[in-house]
Amino acid sequence: AYPQENVGVFVQRGRGGPLSVVEYSEMDAAMTTEINQSTGRLRYCWSNVCLHMFSLEFLNQVANSLEKDSVYHLAQKKIPSIHGYTMGLKLEQFIFDAFNYSPSTTLFEVLREEEFAPVKNANGSAYDTPDSAKLMLLRLHSRWVVAAGGFLTHSVPLYMTGVEVSPLSSYAGENLEAICRGRTFHAPSEISF
């Protein structure tokens, strides 16, 4: 994570309190840039990449609790009106509000380039676009092919392309040796059975 990234972060509410997520729009510049002196990392560095696992029983309990508690996040949004767009306030609830009700939570630190390719903007924007997410996926799959003993050729610079591995062939890079070892793949291409 970097301080200006539009991503919520995990925080602990008080000493021994529950983990919860604070949305980036709810943090001021001082919070987003604060450094933990003991680690040298950002104090709020545990990004919420929205990969959650909950039981249905727990979610039913949370739904009932949220209905009673009415916990909302206040967000400024552009709202269409008869005079064009105007700024307005919106009350929002998020799936990650469930963490406030969890008796225990476990966080996993993952490699960003393998697990997080956000799409928050339209193509043509500087970052977090469908094209940038696609490129991250192609690069990841290209690394899998090379790790499995395959070779890549390309007619455009490799940083602009790659190969896509069908999820029917491999979910996370496993079992590709039989398909890839000693073979050459021309990027861009798809690798499947």
C-alpha cells in the first residue's frame, strides 16, 4: 500500500478491541502517512483487498445486528441532477462492517502482484483500470509459464503483454509443467487444455 491509495485499511479499535476497516475516504492525510516507529512501515498498512471468508450463520447474525445498529459510512458522491452533476452525501454500508461483530479475525499478507489488481477507474485513467488489471494478470501468468519450464516470445515489448492461463488448466500456477516444459508460447496467447 501507499499513502494515497484508495483502499480501506484494517485497524484495531482500542487496545484488545475488534478489528475493523476504515475506508480511505474516512482517513485524513496525517493518518495515511503515519509511520510505525518500531517497524518503519506505514502504521495503517494492512489493506482490505476485499477477499473475505465468512460463515452464513455469522452473516445472518451480522445482518440482524446491522439492521438494529444502523452503522453507516458517510461518503461524498457526484449525483446526477437536472442541472448536471452536484456533490451530495450518501450513507453506505459495506460487507467489511461485519468485522466489528467478529469474535476473531485472521489477516493474511499476500504478494500484491499475485493477489490484488484493483479496477476502480475507466480505461484511460492513470491507474486501477481494466487494462492495468489485465496486464497484471498476464504478467503473473507469464511468470507461471516460465517457472513451469516454458518460454515466451513476443512481438511487442513483454511489459505490455503476456500469456493468460485458463483457470481450467491451473488456478494458481500449479500443474503447468506438463503443458509448458520445453514449449514456447507467443504472447499474447491463452494456455488451456
